[in-house]
Amino acid sequence: MKIISQKALLGGVLPCILSVSFASAESFKIQTIEYEGLNHLSPLIANEIIQIKAGDTFDVQKVDSSIKNLYQQGYFKDIWVTEEKGRLVYHFVEKPIIASLIVSGYGAGKEPEVLEAEIGLKKGDVFDELKMANTKKRVIALLESQGFYDTIVEFKTEEISEKALKVTLEINKGEEIIIRKANYYGRENVKISRIESVTANKEREFLGWMWGFNSGKVQINELESDALRIQDIYLQKGYLDARVDTPFLRTDFTTYNAELDYYIEEGQQYKISEVEIVQEEEVIDNKELYDELKLTQKQVFNIEKMRKDTEAIRTKIGDLGYAFVRVTPDLDKNQDTKEVRIIYYIQPGSKVKVRDVIISGNSRTLDRVIRRNVLLAPGDEYQMSKIQRSKNAIMRTGGFDSVEIEEKRIDEEHLDLLVNIKEAKTGEFLFGVGYGSYDGLMGSVSIKDRNIFGSGQTAGIYFDKSEVSTSYRINLYNPAVLDSDYSLATDVYQTDYTDYDYREKTTGFSLFGGRNFTDEFSGSVGYIFQESELSDFQNDLYKDYYDGRYTKSSIVPGLSYDNTDAYFFPRNGWKASGSVEFAGVGGDSEFIKYFGSLYYYKSLLDWTDLDLIFRVRSKLGYIEDTGYLSILDKFYLGGVSTLRGYKSRSLTPRDSRGARIGGKETWYNSVELSYGLFDTVQMRLGAFYDYGMIGQERFNQIERSSAGVMLEWISPIGAINFIVPRALDKKPGDDTSSFEFTMGNRF
């Protein structure tokens, strides 16, 4: 056997090429090419790399070149070539594989794929000294961008087998640089608090160690962006000539304290002299576009409002089918008068139709479940506003964590909609215990899925037990029967509840059918049958309001509107519903119950640079007695769903003898502010104020209010809400509560 060419890597020194020719007198033909010890590459790929094939005349320079090409793949520690009777054999010693990767000192709580992407190393990679050095530099740079300096990164290896290693990446985070002083040189017309509301790097506050206060930790990778953020604040206030230089950070590396200097040139404030809209090709009356503008003549210029006006114009024209419309704002400044003229140049392009809707990211949910919530179908003329409405419609189903719709241009007149979704965990097996101020110790078991077999249907089985109640419930909801605009829901239930004054047992079922008139507006009509019985009276007074076991048979028509953008945590939008229950379609009960609700959600992120959501909830009810109205069908206040801080159903009108008889009129409201605690966990901290009234003859016969804090959490077992309320104006005899929680409710 003849050694034709060898390339060796010893002690981390760059390899050299040794060539020995045993055929200097004459050349020969290569009969076969073989590979020994090759695992990472297939022989087919190796043949492409070496660029030598059987039948070629042997050339030692080509062999040396082929070895270099193989080394460049990064998989091999040693390669040599032998030849015998025209049989060319490449021999390989491959680098070991990282069979186990442990990262110590960094990344706790992060998903493995996120951590691997950050450090640039993962299990299954080839162990290579150069790769390890690059990972070390990457980790140090990453931590420096987070404000940690003098970080130490070390690798430890342990041989599992000849070809596999256990690699431990030990990270000792360095010291954090703290900004003790921030200077804003040249600032006069903008408050420091307004600047610091948008910057990542700012002076440490007095209680910087406490959650909710600014710690002053340096974020190097945000410094340049901070200058742009400050400049944007000035542009929002009309200072078009404002300049903010990249901030200068002066650090004492003996104490790791720093001083940060911002240099600002404010310039003069501009007002708007005129707003003009110029269409390259007139496709819409300019008056309709002017009606969309929020920034008008004589106002102080605001770049944020100009951006929103630009988007409003794009949407208005995009809804006419012009998917690729370009709206370019131009500013004509007059420095002498300190006025600016805004000109919006519009290039509509051609009208566009949807060629295809392509769904991706769904491993469980059927394509048609997603597709029926996309408001544009193949062949439809493009409408820009329907893109966001489609996202909202998909998110309202509760089956997805996120939705992105990309518009992929095919040609001048066609595009594809690429709908990429991330599925949420919709199945819940809940086993929990808790405590309520009236219910005492509570336990619950439930099985629920909001997306059965990926069909978009919801089903649930529930069992709840407390010291005063036992309940069973089974429900099923199909939001699109046979993928139509019609829905169907059914509910079967039984409850046994010991109230303050009596025991009530109820068994019933309901059947509701609905129709979607639009993606946001729907109607429904339902039937309810219920049999109720009261017993175990604590006071014989209640027998005057009880006529034995009775049944209720009622028809309930209703309307609802919902344009919110998510299921559990809506950030923006409205929800409104109204229904009328006509009891007396058979059965004993005879009454008409009117009930309406209104929810409003508004994200304050654009205003505060914080993940704050403002919520308002209002519900109004009125009952007309047309024959027989049981005290069970009346209104009661108190509890997590009406007026927090008071025990469930404890607020009610009483008769002259003190019996709790329920109300026929009620109105209760809630104002909430919710803050997102984490980026990766759906957990929010909130504060609320509740106000409600209830009466027998008038709404404000009883008025109460409360306030408190709450923790909202989409946990692995479902939605959980912990509430710590306080009754603000309790009266003698009121039953108050200091802690409540719910499971499975939307917020």
C-alpha cells in the first residue's frame, strides 16, 4: 500500500501537507475511490467535494486539494489517502460530537432552542476548538450587551465514547455597570421623566433594587437606539430640527459605576401650515382621505400622528384593492416662520387579487378551521383592513398564541397570503383546590379542550365541590357548523347550592344556535329548560317567596359584537352583547329579563412604553315580572363576576322582615389596569375599582364599591385569577371578602 497524501492536525497547530509520490516514473488510472471512517458525509457528497472520479489520471496535487476541501467541512480531525493497484482510499478520523450540552450560570428558564440560538452552540454539533472560541466570544458579547462586564466563560469536556463528548459551558457573569448619573445637556422643553419613559439606559432610582423601579443597569446595545428614541420624542412635540448625539458613557471599572451624557440640540418648535394630498393617479376623492387625518393645519407637528395618518391613508386606499400602494410623506419646512407643510404623495399601483391563502405552523389544527377566519379567499379583491381583522378573528378563537399574515407579491396584480400561526395549548386537565370567603375550601376537576381534534370545537366536563355547593356541567360548542356561518352550543348542568338562607337544587339544559353576520357581529337564539327546588330554609320567611318545585322554560334571543384582538388577554377592542329572556314558553316562570354587557380594552404601550392594558366592564340588567318571578331568577351582587370585595350574591334588597329577595334592576361596572410582568410568561399584575348598584324598585337602592389587586396567569392548567379585594363603603350587615380566585375565565 502506498501513502499518496497525508494531512495531520496535531496539538491545535494548523495542518501541513505532506506529499510522497511512488509513481514518479509513470502515471496511472484511478480504478476506484473508497472512504473509510466517513460518517458525517455521504460518499455521494464526498465525491462532489473531492472533484476526482474513477477513470481519472492520478494527480497528487488534485489529491492534496481534495483533502483541503474536505477539511473545510469542519467535521474531521485527520485525513490521509492511500493507493494500491489503482484503488484510492480516503481515511478519516472525525471530530467528536457534542452528545450532551450543559450551560451553567446563564439561561435559566429559557427554552432550549432560544438558549442554543443565543450562544451559537447546540447538542449534535461537532466539537471544534474554533467553534468553542467563537461561542465564548459570543457569550461575552451577549452579556456585555446586557450590562455584565469581565464575564468568564470556560469549557469542560468529558468523553462519553470515542466519538461523543459531554460539554459543560460554565459562565461566570461579570459585574453590572450601574448608571449613577444621567445628564441631558441642552434639554429645556421636554421633561426628563418623558425622556426616561422611552430610554433603556437611565439613571438609577433611589429604590432601584426594588421591582418596578429603574435599576440603572447599562444596556450597551440600546445606547444608539436611545438617542433615536429621544429624538423621536422631540419630533412628536414639533421640534423638527432636534438632534441627539450618541450618548457618551463614562465608566469607573474599579466600582463599575457610570455616568451617562446625552447631548441634545432642541431647535425650534414647528406648527403645520398646510396638509396636502397628491395622488399620482386619482383612485379616491381626496376629501375622503382628508377626513381620515388627525394632524391638521395650525396644530403642532407630531411625527407619531403623521405616521398614523400615513397608515390610515394606506388602509383607506388598500381597501379599494391597491395592496402595493405607497404613501410617502414629505415635509416642507420654513425655518423663518417655524411652519411646516406636509405633503402625502400617493402611488396606488394596480388593483390586486388574492391568488392563494397558504396556512403554516399548524401541526394539530385543521387548515379549514384557520382558513374560515381569514376574511380574504383566493380570487377575492385585496382589502388591507381585512388583514388585521383576520388576525383578530383567529386570535379570538383561543386556539393560538400568535398569528402573522405575510403578503407575498406574485406579480403586479396578484399576491399570496402566508398565514403563519403558533398553536396554543387548548387542552386542559384541571385539578385544583382553593379557598373562597363564603364557599370555604373548594376543589375542582375538569377536562376541557377549545380545539377538539383540531376541529375548532370546544367541549368540557366540569365537577366543582365546596363546603356549600356541588355542581356538574357538560358543554359542547361548534362555532361553525359544517364550516358555515352558523354556530351551535349546548349545555347540561346540575347544581346543589346552600345559600345564606336556603338550599337550592337546579337541573337544566340549554340549546343555542347562532349566526355570524360579519366577522365581528353575530346573533343567536336559544332555549333554556330548568327545574329548581328550594329547601332547608333557615327562616320561614322565605316560604312566602317559594311556591314549591317549579320549572322555567324560556326563549333567549341575543346580539353580540366583538372586535377584540385576543382570547384571554385582549389588548384593544370592544365586546358588547345584549339579550332578552322570555320565560313562560311553558313551565311555571313568567317574566322578561333584559341584560346587556359592554367591555372595552385599550393598550397603553404607545403612550407609556409599558405593557399596560386599560379595561372597562359594564353590565346592566332589568326584569319585568309578567306572572311569576322566582327569587332564584333575580339579580344579586357580590363575588368575582360582579362586585369583588363582597361575598358571592350577598348584596340584595330585603323585604320589610329582612328576607333577602333579590333585585329586579342592577348595574355594575369595573375599571382595571393590567401590567405584563414577563415577556415569555402570560402573567399580569392588575389593579381594579368596582362599583355596583341593585334594587327592587330603583337601580340605586343599594350602592357599593370596592378596589384591590389581582394576579392573572395563563398557567399550564388553564387561566387562573388571584384577587385581593377590599370593600370601600361597606355597611352594617354586609358580608365582605378579602381573597377570591377563579379558574378558566377570560380577562
